[in-house]
Amino acid sequence: MSEITTYIDPFILGILISTGIGLIIGLEREYDKLKEEKKVFAGIRTFPIVAILGYILGILSSTYSSWLVIIALAAFLIFLAISHVAVISKNIMMGITTILALTSTFILGVMVANHLEKEAIATAVIIVTLLSLKTTFRSFIKNITSEELFAFIKFSIISLLILPFLPNQNYGPQDLLNPFEIGTIVVIISFINFIGYFLVKYRGAKKGILLTAILGGMVSSTAVTWMYASRSKETPGLSKKYAAGIIIATGIMFVRLIVIASIFNKAILGYIIIPFGLLTIICSISSIILIKKPGEEPNSEINIGNPLNIISAIGFGLLYVIILYLVHYSNKIFGDTGLYYSAIVAGLADTDAITISLAKFYLGTDKLQLATFVIITAALSNLIVKLIITMIRGSNSTKKIVAYAFGLILLIGILYILIGSFI
């Protein structure tokens, strides 16, 4: 901002920024008015004026008294309340949203006056986004189920009311149990699953085999494998496309593990992104080749269950604790070799818990390459589980395709570990 003020007077610059903020919000309100063909109290002219008023009062308050802004804001709110009553009798719409938007615009003008230009602009963008998403929010709420609503409430209770009050201290054998850390891990994984669930429901379901598999892989690639393998046996003519869905969901699992590992140990990202990135590319290419031919679109809907099952969340926390001790004692008793044994066992059930455990176990150490090899081992172990599911539930064609693809992934993963161990 200092470079701009060499060409433009600071006061004029503040006026321009305030006007721009008002125009951004006012434009959305004016568009909403025209779209719904209704008379509205405030539009594209009112909001810039209110922002400029807030800016000027903010400038004056720095010269005279901070009470000037407080009194002006109180008077402004009283004016809006009186106007709200008056305009209703004239059949002019002035909802609480417009009142809040006007009040926010006034305050944003004051922020600009106090040299918080970037913060004010960012806030204005967020406000406009919320205002413009009214139709989307209404459509979303109409389609939401009571189960999903209660899941959101439960997630809010866990993350906002329970987690902050968990003790951030180490307990138990070897001081490995930290209630706050375990709670944080459960909340993060639940949040990722939450996002994946709603993406599948509102963007993926019945939108195409690949898109649904990609989004489903964010929640559970095993669930995608279970569903698509069964469907391939029901409709053998679509086996290739269902096989493609299973493979791409597995590729998304690798991406998911990259994200989860880097959340808990940023330093491991440079090690894990190369092998998992390579495996993801292999899955992507295989899926595109299988599905590129036009034809009948298979049923791509998958059942991903409850967006937040408390029992499953608690179960994941217990699984993480078990794996935490498994990793610790495997390393203590058998050394580095023991970590591979624990990864094979843990990968049969879940890849997230072992990935988090290893990322935290080697936080701040120089053994990140070893941690990467062990995480890859867990992922390959989980891959074998999905291969077995496909062999049991899938059609002959799907079995063959998935076996070739997963066999190639297993080969590359094992070679990467062996070659990397000797370098």
C-alpha cells in the first residue's frame, strides 16, 4: 500500500477501497433483487455510500474520539430498525440479511480507515460469497436428511465442545497416550470423511463412474471396491468400467495418505509424494484406458454410510492407540524390521491410523525415508485386502483387470522399498 500512496492521496485511496467494497456487496444485493423481481431497501448505490460513511467516521474518530464510531454505529442500527418497520408497510423487502450486510459494510469502511484494507477486502469477499450462495444453501438444506443434520451436530459437539477441554498431557505406558492429540486425530479424519461424504452425495452420485469413484475414494476406497466388485458380477458387460472405478479409488487412497501424512509431519511430504504420486499416476492411466470407450453408463452410486458414526469415530481412535503401541513395541523389540510387520498387520484394517502413527513417530527425526517405506508397506497390505474382495465378489473380467493393475502396483511398491533400502 505504501507504493500506491506515493501516487494517490491516502484519503482518496481509502475512499476508493471503501467504494469498491460497497460495490462488491451492493452488486450482489442488486442482482438478487432483480433475479427475484422484488423491491429491496438497499442496492448497488446504498452499500458504497454506507462503506464511505464508515470510512469517513473512522478517519474522524482517529482525530477526535473513538466514541464517534460507536455512537454512529448505534444510530445507524436504530435507523435500520425504524426503516425496517417503515418499509414493510410499503411492501418493500428488507430482510435481516440485508440489515446485517449494511452493518458489515459500515464496519468494513471503518476497518479501511484503520489501515486494515486487506482484511476488509477479504471479509467483503467472504460476505459476498455467503450472500450469493443463498440458492445453493437452500437446495442443500432441502436435500439434507435428519441423519446428516445430527451427524453435523455431533461433529460440532466433538470438535468445538469436547476436544478443546481434553487434557494435553501424556498418560499410560511409555507416556504414549495424549487425549488431546488422539481427539484431534479423530476430528481431522472425521472432517475429511465428512467432506468426502457430501461430495459423493451432491457431486458424485450418479454423475459417472470415475467421478463417483474419485470422490468415494476420499472416504473409503474399500467401500468403493466392495460396491463396484458386486455390481460387476450383476452386470458383466460393464466390468471394465467398474474395474476402472476400483482402481481409481485406490489411486485416491494414495493421495489421501499423502495429505494425511503431511498434516502431521510436513517434512515427510518430500519423501512420500514421489512413490505415492507414481502409484496414483499408474492408477489414473489404467482407469482412463479402461473407461475411455463410450457406452452404457453403469450405476455409479455407492453407499458410504453415515457421514459421522460416533462408534466408528471412537473405534478409529482405539485403532490408532493400538497401532501406536504396536509401532512402538515393534520398533523396540524387533528394530526397523518390526515396523514392517506392524504395517502389514495394521494395513489389513486401515491405512490412515498407521500413516498418522508413523508420521508422528518420526517427527523431527532423520528416519523419514524409513517411515515412508513402512507407510507404503501398509498401503500395499491394504491393497491386497481390496484385491481379495474383488476376487471374491467381482466378475471374471473385473478380477482379471484389477489383478493385473494391483499386481503392477504391488511390484512397483515392493521394488521401490527394496531399491531404496539398499541405496
